[in-house]
Amino acid sequence: MKNLSLIFISFLLIQLNTFAQEWYEQTTGVTTELLSVSAELWSDKVVWACGDSGTIIKTTDGGITWTDVSGNGVPTILTLHSIACRSADLAMVTGAKSSGSPVYKTTDGGNTWIETFFANGGYIYDIVFTTAGNFGLQCNPIDGYWRVWWSTNNGDNWEVLSTYPQEGSETGWNNAVCVVYPLGRHGTNNSRIYSSPTGYVWSPQPTPGLTNSKAIWFISYDVGMVGGDGMVFTTDGGSNWKLISVPGTGDILGITSVLNNWWFVRGSSIYQSTDDGSSWSMVHTAPSGTYNHLVSGNTNLWAVRSDGGISFYDYTAGIEDETRNTIPESFSISQNYPNPFNPTSKIKYQIPELSFVTLKVYDVLGNEVATLVNEEKPTGTNEVEFNAEGLPSGIYFYQLKAGSFSETKKMILLK
């Protein structure tokens, strides 16, 4: 474990507050290649990462200090290519041996790891934490069939959720899985992705113009981007794709978004779009190494690199700046953030003219569970916080009505 000096910590805190809109380099204490990163969904502080030589690191203070929790039951000769965390104590990580892929679990913050699963003859590409106590494993084809396993008790027990046929010799990619619960998608090297509305039945979706789908991010059932040797964008759940012109060279290995802001990593650079991919700008270049993965947390983005480096960004500051002092051209409501959330989430909406506005939250049966706005609002951009304390985990819908305008979006409460 390596800690920064008190002087440097104080300096870093000042920098984080002063330059929250800039990408920041963090000191991890490791130089081995990092291949995967996972942020606790409802925290700004807890993040785990893994990589070569059995490397596992974590932070509980937003990256001011990182702790090396390698070993302790995980072989240090194993390359770890996917990690998923639920909290500062609970995380799972997977690697690959010649005989298959083991999955290791910790419940004490990395002090001890136990093997909780082994995919015999398989290569697990991704571990995904979805809802309370639920984890999923997506595996390469074994004997001609893709496999997905599921655990409903934090990885103590696993069951096969789905098997579906492989086409030819197609395979997949590390961390190329996205779940907008319960809808899942994963990438291939075969000019298509696979999609499932429930996790049980998976169907191929062609991605015209894109051969390798190494990174996937959807903000809803319908809207998402897939990247690899290029980038495609859909607004209808993958029925149709638009090939997007993106800068940079090399493979796109991570995509994420907040509202209509999108980021991807490619080579040694990070790119951002504020208009759903119509245009992109380079927003950060790594001092060394190349990027392997990118994720979003509660209010931050994290990107890990081949030299053990981690880049950090507070996206809420950037979003606030982009929308400040602007007059909306039309009614709109944005995706809540964070999403999933526990127990609070923010919803932003725009009003182009003085209007009576209602914003209500409903459960999946259509029962109203909260009224967030019910009054006249002036022109401008507004933001309201929804506190779901006392409500059970699950899918909820929020609906904005203003004059003849009405729009409904989905959000996920995850406790």
C-alpha cells in the first residue's frame, strides 16, 4: 500500500476543487497494465481497478489515495481483465487460465479473496453488477454456445441464465457488456452485437460499418453507442445504426455518457461530444500509456491505462457550465443522473417559455409515488432532486408535462 504525503493530499484537494472541469491524473502506486475499472454506483469515492500480474487496487476517497490489495488469494501470475464492485468491501474479479476462467470474491475490502466460480474451458469477458445482490458473468462461446451466468446472492451461488449459439468462430471482448436493467448487450468481432430484453434470450443485432464491438454504452433501451474499429449510434434500440465519424486512431475500448454528453477512450486520448456524437473534441491526452477502459460513477469518470495510470473527471461541473446562461429552444427532459441511483437522483428539464409544469414519478404499475414539480415555471433550465428513501429497488418512470408537451423516461433505484 502506498499513500501520498499530507502536503500532496492537501495540494490535490485544492486542485480538485479548483479545476473540477479538467481531467486529472491520479497516482495509483502501480505501473502494471490496468485493464478494467468499476465505480460504486452511488458513491463519489469508491472505485476498484484490476490488470496484469494479479493487480487489484481500490480507493475509498475518490482517488486521493489508492490501496494495492493484490494477492490475498488471487494468483499474482493471473491477468485480471474485468472487475465489478458493489461497495468498498464487496467486489469480484476474473482472469483467464489455460483451463478456464476463475472468479474471485472479496467481502472484506480485498484483505482476502476466495474463488467463487470457475468457467471450465471458458473465458469470462465481463462481470456486471446489476441490482441488489445480483451479478452477471458473460463468457465466450464454449463448444459452440455463448454463456451467461447469474447470481442473486452476491456471487455465493451461480446458475446458467442463458446459452445461445455462436456463429462461426465469433468471439467477444473484455468489458464489452452494457446492462440497462434488465436489458443486456454484448459485443463481438463479427459485425454485430447480441441483445436481450431480459437476459434469458439473446438475439444478434448487425452493426453495419462496424466489425469489432469492443465498447458498448446505452443510456436507455433505445439510445446507445457501440465502438471498436469505429463507432455507430442508434436511437431505436439497434434496429438502425448511424456510422459516426470519430477522431483518433486505434480501437475504442470504453464509452460512457451523462445526459447528451458522451466520452470515449482511444489510444492515449479521451474524446467528448456534447451533441450525441455529431461532433467530437479531444479533451485529454494521457502523459504516458494507452487507455483500456472507461466508466462513469456517481458524479465522476474514470479511465485506466496500460502503465497503471488513472485519469479522473468530475462531469457534473462540466455539465453545469455547458447549460449555464442558455435559453432553451424547446421543451425537454434529460436522463436522471446518476442512474441507477440510491437513494437520490437529479432530473434536469428545460422550459422555452413560461409554463405550468408537472413532474411526477410512477412505479411500473403506473401508481404515482412522488410529485416533484407542480407549479408555473419561467423560461430556463431547471433541476430537481428525487429522494427515493423508503421505496423498494426497481424500475420507475418520471414524466414531465408542460402545455401540450409530455415526455416519460425510465430510471432505476438500486439499493
